[in-house]
Amino acid sequence: MKHLILLGVMIAFLTGCSVTPQPLSLQEVEQRSYQDLTTTLEAQEPVSGPIDLYEAMARALKYNLEGRLKLMEAGLALDQKKVAGFDMLPKLVASAGYQSRDNYSGSSSMALEGPNKGRESLVSSTSQEKESVTSDITMMWNVLDFGLSYVRAKQEGDKVLIAEEHKRKTIQNILQQVRTAYWKAVSSEVLLEDMNLLLEETHGALERSRRIEKEGLSQPRQALEYQRSLLENIRFIKGAIQEMYDARTELARLMNISPSTPFTLVVPVSLEELPQLELDVESLERLAMGQRPELHEEDYRARITALEARKALLQAFPNLNLRAGFNTDTNSFLHNNQWWEAGARVSLNLFKLLSQPTIRQAIKSQQEVDLFRRQALSMAILTQVHLAYNGFLQSRDQFELSRQIEQINARLNALTLAERQSTTGNDLALIRSRTQALATKMSKMMTYAQLQQAFSQVVNTVGLDMLPDKVDDATLVEVKDSLQHSVANVEALLAESRSAE
């Protein structure tokens, strides 16, 4: 038996010494990355038609990886709470063991009194076999651990609620980003074809000017200034086109669609339907104080800190351990090979008593920090509400100005085109006019997108929820319909006039 044990120890030692780290190859990493990407994209419903705002939001809710991560974190917090609940149960421990030796465990005794004092009084004897098997099943309950586990379970419950507030805030941020990216991408849907056509015409005019300059049919200064103006127009148009492509790419990321996947957006017939905000700033402040996830989170953190004080108080109490169990032993020398046993033990950690004042002071300081942080957060939220409200009003005024400028530039472009057709104008004037008209049209579209962004910023700052009841188990159409209803409710709430109050 000794040889077997020694051999096992040597094998374990040699095996541990022979382990060397094996780095992953580039091919393995590449395959794993493509597998992750394929799995992610295959798990979602494919694009089957033009995407409107509500479908874009629904796709972001169902498939956006950041949002799904927050959902998983909330589920993890709930699982941890369930695990913490098991800590309140008594411990039920079952064990078994085998014991063997190559000779008997014997002993003798020595007389302490009488004429044989100091000499062996009995012959060597044993009460233990060479081999024996033991087993027991014992239930143990620590009263102090039960109290602490109960408090920890309540803290884990508050952590679940904190995770839910994190999820709420993440969803609000994602919906705000989707709304902004969607309207910017709609601008590209409306303007991209005209932009590319104008870019092609401008390149043609530039080539004609260079050919005329090379043939000496125009003054060098006049030709160079003409070409410089055309190049400035080309730079502007290319920058605008790139910005539009970036908006589509950002929207695809939010919807968790591959950037290479083609998709079209639902373009509104007109931009006359503007988001409405009739609530005054004081009403928005009251909504924010009750709705913002960050304030809810701070309240839960304050409860967790209060429970820490209760845990510190419990740790100062004596600890009572109760145990009861059933035992068996195959040793034939025993009079009873099976028996029940029970016991109780009380203990007290004196150092815990000495540390109580310090612990309580630390908890009191933490509560003061929590209170101050919550007050600072409340003030920051009030500031955010005012900034978002003023930003919406400013964006609405900017959009109205952009709309008027677009109308004037459209009329000027029509006059320039008429002059060009009557040969009283030139190509540069026409291209400049068309570029200016297209720029103002793009400015109006982008200002409209900024107005939508400012409105969604108000919704986000106030903390209003547009999250449907079900996301994971619902189809994309069901999430879209539910989301459209939620958005309509939020917009109706913000458009409700409180002047009668």
C-alpha cells in the first residue's frame, strides 16, 4: 500500500512538471472569431424590407450586443441572489473514509501511583483493526451564519434591482443612439444619389477647365481660381458623402447588422411632423426626480450600506453552533459500530467586540458619502434636464431657420439654372448654386436629425422608459409593435400641456 501511495505522488509530481502553456495560433483565433460572428448574425431575423424607426429600435433591443450583455448581467445578479438564499440553510455533510496500515496500532500504559509507579502496568494491546471504513452524515447549523446569510441575501436582492436599473439606463441610451443614427442615415437615403451626381458633374467641369487651360484658351489666373472653387466643392461633397456613410454604419452597428449587409430605410414624405414638447422645465424636473435609473440605484446602494450596519451588529453576538449526526465504523473492536451524536458550542470573538466602534464609524462615513453622492447626482440631473430642454428649443429654432434658407436657395438655384440655359451664366455659377442648394438641403436634414436627437435627449434625461415588457422571447414584429406603442405613450406624455395646472 505504501508503494502505491508513493507511486501516485510521483506520477502527480511529474505530470505537474510536464505541463507547459500552449499559445493559440492565429488560425485558431481567426476561426473562433468568425464562428462567434456567424453565430451572432445567424441568431437574428434577416432584413426583409425597408427599415423604419421602430424596427431599427426593435432590432437594437433584441440584437444589440451591449444591451444583451446588460440583460445577461441582470440575469446573473438574479442567479447570485438565489445562490445566496441557500446559505441560510443548515449544512448537511456526508463523508466516508478508508484507513489502512501495515501493522496494528497498539499501546501500553504506565502506572502513576502505587508500588509499580513508573513501570508498565499492562501489556501492549490494540482496539483498532488494520483496516477500517468510516462514514457519517451530520447536520450543522450556525445561528450567526444564518443571520448573516439572511442579510447578505437581502443585499443580493438589492444588487438585482441595481442591475435592473443598469439595464434600464443602457436601453435608454441605445434607443437614443438609434433615433439619432436613424435620422442621420435617412439623410443619406435622401441625398446620396444627388450628391454622387453632383460630384460627377463637378469632376467633369474640372476636367474641361484643365483642358481649356492646357490649350491656352483662357487666362491662367482665371482658370486656376475656377479650378480651386471646383476643388473646394469636391472636398465639401466628399466630406458630406463620407459623413452619410458613417451614419449608416453606426446604425448598422446599433442594430447588430453587418456593415456589408445592404438595407434601405423608410424615408418620410416630408419633414413637417416635428417632435412636440409642451411640458415646462419644472414638470420635466419632477419626472426626472422620480424616473432616473441612477437615483433608483443610489437608493438601493443606501439600503445595502444600512444592511452592512446590521451585519456588523450581528457579528458582535455570540456564535451558537448546533450539530447532530449519524456515524458508522467497521472497526470490530468497537462495542457499538453505529451511533447518533449531538452537540452544541457557543463562541465569541472578542476582537470583533473591540472593533465594533471602528466598524460603525466606517459605516457611518459610508452612509454620509452615499448621501452626498445622491445629492450631487440630483443636482447634476437637474442641470441635465435644463440643458436638454434648452437644447431642444434651440434645435427647433435651428430647424425652422434651415427650412427657410433651403426654400430661398432652391429659388436661387432655379434662377441660376434659367440663366445658364439662356447662356447668360456659366458652369461654375451653376455648380456653385447646385452645391449650395444641396448643402442647405443636407443642413436641413441634419438639423432635423439634431432635433430628433435633442428630443430623445430630453426623454433620456428625464428617464422615461420605452422598453416593452418582453424582448427575448418575442418576435421582432411583436417587439416593434410594443415599442411603437411605448414610444407613442412617451411622446404623448411630453406633448401634454400642463398650462392648466
